[in-house]
Amino acid sequence: MKDQQVESRRQYGDIEEVINELETRFRQFKNFDIVPYPPYDHHFYKPTKFFNTERENTVIQKEWETLEANLPNSIFVRAYESRTDLMRAVVVGLEGTPYSHGLFFFDILFPSNYPAKPPKLMYHSYDLDLNPSLQRNGNVNLNLLKTWWYTFYGHEEQRWNPKKSNILQVLVSIQSLILNSKPCLYEPKGVVMQTCKAMLYMLRNPPTNFEVFVAGYLSTKAHPILLNYKAQMDDTKTMNKLFFNLVKAFEDNGTYCKHHYNEQEKEQALKEEESLEEKSEALGICVAEWIAFSTGCGRPKLKLW
């Protein structure tokens, strides 16, 4: 028994050491920073030479100054010295909303005639549907960006104003008008699930320039995320499996989560998922399609050899 206790303390100590190192790097992550080159996975990146005019540089540098001075603690931006027309940003879902502690990434392009025209945004959706204004194809529907929503419902004060509007206003509007406490047409429980699913994808493949941020943020916020999810949980297998997938991902990321669950329930849930994956491989069906088929939400597409 004594040896088991020593082993437990040693393992927990290892986890704490990982978390402390990760937290240190995470807390050094600036809300705004300029890095030399844009990542190849940026949606608007094209491997062609980009010529910055003096006027364009001056306009974008003013945006940089505004962001560095005024970004809230829940929005982080990376700009690129060699491509001033590009940015990447992450907006954090605020507490008290179904998007609480979620991470929402956007690739940004400033057109050559900016600010006469608003910036273009591409949302990292991970093919998840959690808000009608953040579409699966990456489109962002916001009055400020003059989208179809603006065409029918936009008011004068919500339109892009070349003399007043800026990218900070766009990002703050996304957080306050889209990621709010009353998601349009969506049930809060479903939004919470989709937001948590996105976290799993991010931990597996974080956006470039934000690797430390994703790992550090989800490490420090793992406990409130799990508590929030448990508050929404029902008796369905779908929610139960997703909960234990979250637990496993957070533990793999270095967070101690054993006080959040029963070990036997975790093993059972993960075993059922492994069985599901084996069935999908045997039938030549992807896991997502098999889940849709088994829950009556769709028909699997068989692969033909």
C-alpha cells in the first residue's frame, strides 16, 4: 500500500511538473504579437510574392497599434511581418454563454483597398455547426462584414465604415454578437457539445502559431470546462462518450482529471468507442458516418474496393 501511494504521488508530481512548464509558456503568450512569416495552413496564404505599398503598410500598422493597445484578455492575434495583409486570431467564448471557454479561430485577409472594403475572414469550423453566423464552410455572417445578413437586416450603424471601423471592432463584435448567451436557433446543450468537440480537434492539430496557446489554455481551463459540460449532461451515450473523450484528451495534455469521473465508467465508455471504430473499419465506414447511422441520423456510405 505504501509503495502504491509513493507511485501515485510520483505520477501526480510528473503531471504537475508538465502543467507548470506549460502554464509558464502559456502565460508568456502575448495577446498581440508580430511573427516573421505566415503559416502555410493560413486560409488566405498564397506562395506568391506580396508587394506592400507604403500606404498599405501605414494603414495596417495603425491596426497593429490599435490591437496591441486595446485587445481584451479574451482575444489573441498574430500578425506577420512579411505579409502585413494577413492575420490569425482566436476569440475565447465568455463565461455565462454556451460557448464558455471555447476557442474560435479566424484567418484574416486585408484587401488591397482596405479600409475602403472590410477585411475577409475565414472561420476554422472543423466541420461543426454551432451557430448560423459561423458556417461550416468557414463563412462569417456579420453585418460589419457586409454579408447576406447585412443585405436584409443591416442598420446604418452596423455597416462597415471606412473612417471608423477596424479589425478590433470585428473581433469584439464576433464575441459579443455571435458568441453570446442566446445562440440563435440552437439549443445550448448542443452548442456546448459542439464547442467541446472542437477542442478535441484543436488539441490534435492546433493552428500554427497557437500551439502553445491551445495546449496551455485547455490545460488551465480543463476543470471549469468539464464542470460546465457535466452540468449539461443527460443520460445519453453520446454525451457520456464525449465527456470521457474530453477527459482523455485533457489528461493526455497533462491535466489531472481523476476527481471528475468514475474509472470504471470511463473504461466502459472508451471500450464502446473502440468497438465502434472496429465496426466502422470492418464495414469501410468512417466513424462519423457510423455514429449517424447507429443513431438514426443518417445512412452510412460504404466504400467499394
